Amino acid sequence: MPIVRVALPVPLPQLFDYSSQDACEEDVGRCVRVPFGRGEKSGVIVALVAESELDPARLKTVRHIQREVAPLPADWLELVGFVARYYHAPLGEVIALALPPGLRRADAVSDRESDPLLDLSDAGHAALAETRRPSRALALLGELRAAGVIRRSAARELPAGAALGDALKRGWVVAVRGTDPSQPAANRPELTDEQRAAVDAVAAAPDGFTPWLLQGVTGSGKTEVYLRLAERTLAAGRQVLMLVPEIALTPQLESRVANRFPAACVVSLHSALAEGARSRGFVQALEGRADIVLGTRLSVFAPLPRLGLILVDEEHDASYKQQEGVRYSARDVAVWRAHQRKVPVVLGSATPSLESWQHARQARYRSLRLDARALASTLPAVRRIDTRRLKLDEGLSPQLKGAIGERLARGEQSLVFLNRRGYAPVLSCPACGWVSHCPHCSANLVVHLADRRLRCHHCGCDTEVPHHCPVCNNQDIQPFGRGTQRIEARLAELFPAARVLRVDRDSARTRSQWENLLAQIAGGEADILVGTQMMAKGHDFPQLTLVGVIGADASLHAADFRAPERLFQQLMQVGGRAGRAHLPGEVLVQTEYPDHPLYRCLVKHDFDAFAASALDERRAAGFPPFTYQAMLRADAPMLKDAMDFLAHARRLAQEMAPAGLRVFDAVPMRLTRLARRERAQLLVETDERGPLQAFLVYWIEVLRAQRTPRELRWQLDVDPLDV
Ligand code: ADP
Ligand code: ZN
Ligand code: ZN
């Protein structure tokens, strides 16, 4: 009987052999269900082998091979193999992450066209040509004619979309087969000179792998460049993979892409999709029917037989790096994949990661620049407000309050940006010094006055706000410091006629809440926004002309060496929300360090100067991208167990350490206690990537063989973001 080698989602770095009556070479890459332990597991066949190391009599038999779906191609198996090797994760776990659960369980995948392409029928054209009494259905026909072929979902969104049912019933509108997926909608804009130059540069490059860094200021029209590049790729009969950092950003982009390419099959993939939809999208990609796959980091694993272009929007965004399980960076995997498949990859951002910016400076990536905004004439004016001698009103300076008042008078929107949600970061008792600690973490419970709760933002622990100090019974306990809810409350008092809207993870918990908030803002139903970093990303708010930044100084002196980079990116991004359309924008940054170089670069919108100086500091201090790092983390109910394990791991590392490997001391993590577990970490580092990878292979193998306390867990993080 043939023997198949199967990758299963178990935390062991090994593959499992099973016999099968009828398996053949074509089954490599197919999903299977197999008996495992006392139950059943599903995985993927990665090879057909002639012989197993196991006694043939003891081999168990495959239960079911999923043959209704095409097998995963060899290049896909290579991709997950690379991720398993590079991040030192078991292959079965990488596959479990990469495959939609329904597919892996070898369920049947329903595949119905749910959103047909529509066009006017001959009768529809005739109806339009006749002079009739105006009606909703005729109005819709006019709109449809202007739009060209269009998806049913998009047709419903048209101003007269409510008449779609009527028009279909009359036979004026019919479902059609799309012919050319690259055929763009009629209303696309003329490119600016800079956009044209960027598109031409990519078009002129020889076929094959070229990494590009598209550095374009906020509002410069990077998306338009992506769309034009996608159009070329589709016209060549190939598929486009487009990565975005956050689910919250997908709806806007999804409709923009679908509206631009009405005849293309656009599939979106992210973890919030229902299982059936995710499996269906994955299979459409696998079978080559999807023309554009758009999604968050996990869509980097979509199989794409006709792949021709990879786009990574907001490439600097930390959410491309998975922070649990297989700790991969979707951006880095995307670049590897482009190399593997010999296609171009475009990394776009107004504020590139220092890693990518450095690659571009060294000409390892080619540079594309958009230095001017597409619509607005100028970038917003950025001003510092020196708060050292000011009396602040709940954190608000007189200048900021004045500027908000002016916007109100003009009917424009303002945003107060503060990266801290809740009412206040802690509740404390002035009499005895009690503070609201989380019982499970080394963090404070945050005051949420909106629903009168104390919440831990790390473990989710949630209790009622007490009426008096639990230690000394003092009634006069005080929220200390400021969060978005407190600013929201104060702004509502200061500007009673204004509509104040808070936008943070508490007010936008679900996708539909988030979409509602966006619609409210876009519809001009809010005058003053109070928002966290959620507001910093990718959105266009034409009426927003003022951004006030408060509480940014905290990041200047944070312990994490990446904190200034993140702060600069955030401030440039959030500042970029101001004055996107035809109204000029202004950004006011409240600070006690107005002369700090970071703020000076910000005022000049000079990302390059900031990046160059930040990289100089990194080089001097020996930080990435000048060194390569891996972090071993351990956690246990008792800190001692975690520290002992890491100390042992450290000794092992030193025994086997190749020349040039630096092994640091094991230290408790900054947030040591999280959800009743104590955490510690151990950093290893080299000047070259190769020796680090070679060392990790052996180290991990030895570590896996160690006996550890039952409650101890450990993981390795290659290229960690938080050090
Ligand atoms: P970015 O992603 O670089 O911040 P966007 O792609 O969102 O910028 O573009 C900013 C705005 O400019 C959008 O409203 C977009 O429709 C508009 N825009 C982009 N390119 C053009 C162009 N060539 N002509 C007219 N408007 C454009
Ligand atoms: Zn007290
Ligand atoms: Zn907690």
C-alpha cells in the first residue's frame, strides 16, 4: 500500500506516516483526515514515500482524502516550509495557520457565485432610448450605463439602487459573464506626474523579482498607483495579492478595488470572515479563479497559481507581525514569496519601517517617491505647543481649545489624538496611596466611566468601580491621568453645541460599529473626534482640518528602542488625516520637549531626516537592522520557573554558541505578570542572519529535548518587534 507523509497541527516538529489504499502522486498537497491518538486530526499530505521508518504493520490508514478541491501546489508547500524553517515552528502548525479551518477538516466547500456581474440588456438600452415618463428604474439604468458592467452588490449601492429588483424583473438588467477582468471602470482619475512616473518605473523593469519601496506622503495617492499596477497585472492574465494591515481597513479598500475592476473576481480574506466564506475565497484563489486577493496578514498564504504582483500597503504597520503562535511577519514573507515566484513586490507607506527604508537606501529595494499630495495642495502645517508654562484644562491647552473653536465656527471637523483609551489609566486613593492594580497582571486597572468599570487592558479582568477605597474606606478616590473618555467628557462640557464622537477600541468593538462610526464621520455627523491610533490609519475625512496631539511625550523616553519610530510614524499618519481634500490642514502637538529632534523633523515633514538619524542611533547602539535578533520567552505561574528555564537555555546557548553570537541575560519582561503568569525573556543576537539561523536550529532542538516543569511554556520569536 502507498504511504503518505502528513503534516498535522501538533506542537511537534515532525511529520506522520499513514498508509492509504489508493494515494498517488497527485494527492500531494491534498487535505486529509487521519486517526491520531484516540481521535482524529486533519492535515496536509506533503509527500508520497516508498518506505516508512515505522513498522508497516503499525501504520494506521488514512480516513479521507479531500479530492473535490485541487491539491495545494508545490510552491505553496515550499512557502509554508520556508515559514516553518525561518520561524522555527512545526510545519503542521504553519499549515494549520495558513489553511482555512473548513478546508483543513476536508469539509465540502460550497462554491456558488453570490455576486453576479450585471449589465444592461438590449431591452434596457431600448427603454433608455425611448422617451418615457421618468422612473426610479430608468434612473438606475442611466446610472448603470455610466458605470459599465457592475457587481450586483455595487449596483445596489448606486443612488437609484433600490430599483434594481424592478429593473431585473423587467429584463432591463441581466447577469453577464465578465470578459476582461482588467477592464477598469470608466471614472478613474488622470494620474499625477509622480504617480505616472512610479507606474512607468515598475512597468519598465524587467520581468521577475524586483522589490520596490513606494514612499508617498499621506494623501499622495498610493492606492491609485496600486490600482494601476494591478490593472497591468490583470491585463497580463495574472493574479494580484494585496495586503492591508487591518481588517478595519478592508471594507473601504475592498469596495474601491471592486468598483475599479467590476469584471474581476475580487476575493477578500481575513480572520473575521465566516468559515464558509474564507474557505470559498481560498479555493477561488487556489483554482486561479480569483483575480485579486485582498486581505490581512494571513492572506499572504493564499495559493495563487497565476500570481503576478504583490502589494503591501502601510508596510511599516506592526500588525503584519503575528504576536502569538507562529510569529511570522507577513511583510517579510511577502517579499520572500515575490522572490520565490519571480514577481515584483511593492511595499508602500508614508512612513516606511526603518528596515525597508534602509534597504532602499542601500539600493537593495528600488525607490518610488510621491512627495506631493494628489488633491490637497499642501501638507498640513505642524506646530508645537510648548506646554511647560501653560495651565492645561484636563490636558487641553488654550491654543488647542481655541483652534477647535475656530473649526466649529467654520463647520469643519477636529480630531484630538490620544493613544490611551478609557477614562483614566488608574484609580487611586490620596489618603492611603492605594491604586487599582490588576490582580492578575503587573498593570493597573483602567477606569472606564462610560459604563463604570475598572478594566485591565492586558488580561481583560473587569470589575465595578468601587465607591470607596478598598483599603481605608476613604470616599474620595480619584481617577488619575487621562484617557479618551475623559477628554471626550471635557470637550462636551467646553463645547456644548458640538457633537463629540469617540473612536477607540471600546466604541468600535465590531466591524459594523466601526463602519457606522466611519459613516457618521464621513456624513458630517460629528464635529469633534477623540481618537486613538485607530484614527491614524488610512482613512480619508474630507471635512477634518485640525488634529491636536496630546500625551505623545511618553513615547519619547520609553524603554523600547522602537518607540520613537512608532511615535513618528503615528504622528505623521495621524497628522496626514488633516486637510485631505481642498481645505488646508493644521496639526498641533502639545509637548514639554518642543526642541526634541523627533518633533523638529515632524514639523518639516521630513521622514528621511528622522529615519537617517534614528538609523545612526541604531547603528551606534547595535540594534536592528544592523543586528539580527531572536527572543526566547518563557512563562509560568512562578517567575522563578521561567527564569530558571531561561538561565538553563542561556548556558546551553553559550556551550554551543558560534563565534559572533551574543547571548544576553535572562530578564523578567516589562509587563512581567500577565493573566496570572509570570514572564521572562532571553535575547540572542548576531551581526549576520545566517549564523543566527544556523544556531537557532540546534538550540531549539536541544531545548525541545529538555524536561521542563509542567506549567512552563516557552516560545521563540525571530525578528521580534518588542524587545
Ligand atoms: P494615500 O494612500 O497615499 O494616503 P490615497 O490613495 O488615499 O492616498 O489618495 C488620496 C486622495 O487623492 C483620494 O481621495 C484619492 O481618490 C485622490 N487621488 C489619488 N490620485 C488621484 C489623481 N491622480 N487624481 C485625482 N485624485 C486622486
Ligand atoms: Zn485609601
Ligand atoms: Zn490583567
